[in-house]
Amino acid sequence: MSNAYNRPDQLSPELRRRVLETARRLGYPGPDPVARSLRTRKAGAVGLLLTENLSYAFRDPAALGFLEGLALACEDAGTGLMLIPASPEREDVAAVHRAGVDGFVVYSVPDDDPHLAAVLERPVPTVVCDQPDIGNVDRVGIDDRSAMYELAQHLIAMGHRRVGVVCMRLARDRNDGYVSVDRQHAAHFHVQRARLAGLAMAFSEAGVDWSKVPVVERFDHNTASGEAAAAQVLDRDPSITALICTSDILALGAMNEAKRRGLRVPEDLTITGFDGIQEAERAGLTTVRQPVLEKGRAAGKLLLDVGERTRPRSVNLSTELITGTTAAAPRTIAEERWFGP
Amino acid sequence: MSNAYNRPDQLSPELRRRVLETARRLGYPGPDPVARSLRTRKAGAVGLLLTENLSYAFRDPAALGFLEGLALACEDAGTGLMLIPASPEREDVAAVHRAGVDGFVVYSVPDDDPHLAAVLERPVPTVVCDQPDIGNVDRVGIDDRSAMYELAQHLIAMGHRRVGVVCMRLARDRNDGYVSVDRQHAAHFHVQRARLAGLAMAFSEAGVDWSKVPVVERFDHNTASGEAAAAQVLDRDPSITALICTSDILALGAMNEAKRRGLRVPEDLTITGFDGIQEAERAGLTTVRQPVLEKGRAAGKLLLDVGERTRPRSVNLSTELITGTTAAAPRTIAEERWFGP
DNA sequence: TGGAGTGACCGTAACGGTTCAGAACCAATT
DNA sequence: AATTGGTTCTGAACCGTTACGGTCACTCCA
């Protein structure tokens, strides 16, 4: 029976024909994939854990790029890709337990997320992305800290010393406003924590008291958040010469806000982003490009690679500083006197 | 055992504690989802069949909107969403057979696609989107024919009689060029067939010989294709006053080409699209908006709705004609004389 | 003609859960 | 003391497949 469908060489054409004919007559719909999976111990699919409203994954360009890369890797391998329903509201971890998959990819979830814990309990290989090294799982990501450090040095070399920072959600609780240094260190999103650490290091080395640098956080990740956050920083600290955003989306929002205030970029205010999404490129944003699609593809490859899985592997992809047209040396008061505002 | 995990009320707390403790000591990782699925006959996931390189789904705004809507419906229901690897190259239908899912959503595949046939053989509920009514499955879509008919009438009312058409892939074979009326009728993509039929009807009624109207097809769906197709039409028929595209993406490409040729839109050339994507709105395109996100959500709801599944249901969503700034009455020769070109 | 070798076919035992019938137990009622 | 009722617990059947070993018939060669 099974052979008739899956191993035609194991039986005579005649018998095969008879079996298939009878099966059809009896209304047999072909082998049941679930039973097959149980027997062969292969589900033929990998799960993607996102802990974010799924629409986020489809609207955020960086997440979308990752998703595409992962999907490509799965397609190459002929494997299904299962999106696990795990919104942040829903504490319900059952979906993770119920998923019939051969492995998980975990994309940028807070390190205290219960879904992540549930995934790690499952006895299947896992690849985490944009997370610190944890447990016995593979990892793929970039060196967020160094990348941001480099960007900061770029600004420092231009002469920026009074800066403000706009960052994404640092933990699962909503905190739309200023961020203490403690909260920065305790951030549960590795990516954000690392980027802030890179900034802190660079500016501290340049003699700037980091604890005095205004850092504001936004829970939602869209341009409206970027606008509001930028407004908050500029209201309290109109004298800053640069606004460093930890994502391009936030930076694009900040650009809008600057424009609304009549601030010229970069003459009056330098704005930088992070990610290197297409919209940022169009806007000429100074930012750090990271290979989001490659990240997804690498995660998929790592998970689907049947090779030796002796010890956890860690893949670091490289980033590139994009010097756009939104960063320039701050004009000094003296210059303002000479050339006018 | 099972009860300890899933039905705490069926046994004493003491026993439950003991069972769980022992399980942990023995390194038992919790119930196996696949075995559970086999027994309960529920996989907790729905499959999405796209027959298109998966990256298409993540790059094309309309497909992306559909995907988002579907994902939202799945998230609401706590169901997983599995992307089935079925690129057009790969004739391999095994992935459809192997997918452990409770149902399928089929999005805009040619009606002779082997993957579609494989899905229909599976004894699980199926919802097709942007397809004609087939077999015993639910359907969700729009009335492409009427929507396009309405758009055509809008142009006809403006006075357009000499028009050209740019359409998407009509079948699985690549045919980048002119399309015979036969091929139009035989198109395997229902959506494209219906839209062309709507145009043919409207223009025939207006006294235009449809068989003389240039219709060019492009296999790939991106702005570059739109540009090339528009060029092809304009090269052969410089006298057309309107270029009707069956998607916004193609229309945006056509706009680029018009600009390159120094043709003003809409003064020299009217261009229309179809879909109502955001980029089109920004460009002020005259187009037909269809509720892509709602389409995805409706498909998901239909599939996940446990209600009576006696006979196939068919959901038609409504569309809206968007009168943008890319369509206007054609200028007559007389007008040209008066006002200059 | 006998024995080994070959290929086709068939029967059965897992895979790991869920479910359900019934056993075992205890308490309350007749 | 025996019956009844109710709860907690145990064991076995079943879901549908694949892997594997065994049977059987047949051929080939000595």
C-alpha cells in the first residue's frame, strides 16, 4: 500500500495499478500526512515564532525581509514554513506546543518571553535571530553593538557631542517616554540593548556623560512613533545637534517631525537610522545597513542543515555604514553668526 | 498521562503532581503534537498555496495584503499558517501531500495548476481566492469583470476609443508580447481573464472592435515589466489615448515609461491600474480599489468557520472605482491646434 | 532434480498520543 | 451487610502510516 504510492520500484506495475485502482474505488484519499509524520518523525515544516502581531511582520520592512529570506530557504529545501500564532497579548503558549514542526526559528523576541521558553522546551532544533546566545541553540544575527559604535564614532568625528536617542521597545511593558540607564541595561530586547550599549560606549569614550543623554522609547514601531518621540526629545533638548534612531522607521518619523518644525536636515539637525531599508535609501538616510534577507536565509539554512549539530553554531553577518545626506557636522554658533541661521 | 497535561480536573492534584514530576525526571518533553494530531484529527494549522516564488508573496503589495489578512484570521483563531513550498518551476506536488494541515487556502493560481489539483484531492476543506467556482470548495473574490467594465465605461465616457492594454501573465507559459483574442479567452488565470472580458465587453458596446485593441502580456509582475510592456504598445500604436493596465504595479511602470517619453499624464496619455495599492494612491493613479486585506481575512474566516459546510459558499467583496489624476478626456486634434501640444 | 539465489508480496509491530470502558476504591444509603 | 452512587485511576483500543522481516514462487546453474 505504502509502497504503491511512495516506492513504485518495490512492486510490479501490475500490482501497483491494481492497488491504486482499488484505492480510488474505495475513495482512499492517499496517505495521511499526519500519520506519516508520526511514523517517519519528520513533519516537513519549520515554525516561525514572532511574538508580535502578525501584521507587524508584514508591514515592517526589516521583518518582511527576514521573512522572505527564511521563506526562500524553506522553498529551496521543499519545507513548509508555519507561522505560529503568538501575539504579545496572548500569554497562551499552547500554539507552540501544538505546532507539528521539525524545528523553530525565533525572530527577535524579548528574552523573557514565555513563548520562547516554550520553544526551548521542545526537543527540536532551534535557531534564534537577533538574540544573545542562549542555551543550546544556533544563532544568527549581526554585531549590533559594534555597528552602532561605528555609527556613533562617525557622528563624533563630525563633532556631535549633544545628541538625543530614539529607540524601539525595550521590554514587554509599554513605556513611551524617557529611559533610565537602568532600563537600558535591563532591556529584554537584545538588539536594542546592544545598540544602546554601542552608543553609550562611543560617547562615553568621547567624554560625553551618557547618563545625561536623553533616550526616549516607543512601544509601537512606526513613523508616527518616530515623530512623537522626536518631538519629545526636541521639546526638552532643543540644543541637540543629532538625533540617533535605532531603526530607519523611527528615523523617517523623526525626519517628518524635523520638517514640521522647520529644522533643516542635516544643516540644523543630523538624523540617523538603522537597518538600511529601501525607504531609508530613497530618503538618503545615514544609517547602518544590515542584510535582513540574508539573515532569514541563513537562519533557514542553519535550521535545515542536517550536518553535525554537535555544539551550537553562531553566525554573524556583516553590516555597512551608509553615509547618506542626513548627517553633517553641526554648525557652531560662530558659523551661524557668519553665515546666518 | 494525557489527562495530567490536558485535563487537570480529571484527576487528583496529588496524582497530577506525581505524574508531572516523574515525567520531568524522565526527561519527557510533553505530548508530541504530531501524535496528538493523528489521534484528534486536527493539525491546528491551515496551508496556503501560492504557486509563485514565495518572494513574490512578500514583494507584491496586493499579495502581501492578502497574506496579512489571512494571517490575522489565523491569529484570531489560534491556528498556525503554513506556507506550502510550491514554486512554479517545481512540478513536485509532494509538498501538498505532505502538509499536515486542516485545510487549504489557494490564492490566485492558474486553474490548470497541478498543485491546485493536488489540493482538491485532499479530503480537507479548501477556500480558493481569485478563482472561478470550481468543485466543491468555498470561494472568495471580487467581481473582476464588472469592476473592469465600470472602469472602462469611465474611460469611454471621457471619450477614449483608441486604447491599449497591459496585462499580467495569462497562463503558465511565458509570453511577453501581444495576446490574441483566443489566448485572452483561454487564459488560465481567472482574474486576468475576467478583467480582459470586462474591458472587451465595454469597448465592444461602445463600438470599438476589440480584436484590434492591442493587448500585451508580461510574465513577471513588477514595474520593469510595466515599463517594457507600455513601451511595446506605444511603439506600435502611438495614437492611443489611454493605456489600461490590469494591475497597479504595471501601471506604475507604465507611468515611468510615459515620463521617459515625455508624455504628460493625463494630458497626453491616460493610464489606469487595478488593485488600489498604497503606492498607487500616492501616485494619484486612477484605478479600482479592492479590499485585499479583507479578502485574506474572509478566506481565513471561511476556512476556519466550523459552521455548516453543506454546500460551497461564495463571497464577493465590493470594489471601488478610484478616480485619480491619471485619467482625463483625450485632447482632440482641434484642441491641440488651439492650445498647442 | 535439488539447492541457492532473486524478486515480489504480505503481515505485523511500532510511532505517541487520546479516549473510553470498566476496575477499584470509598462513602453513604437501604 | 449489601446495595448504590460517585469519584479516581488503569488498561486497552484505536488513529494511519512506514519499516522490516518473512513467505512464497520462480529462475538459474550444477
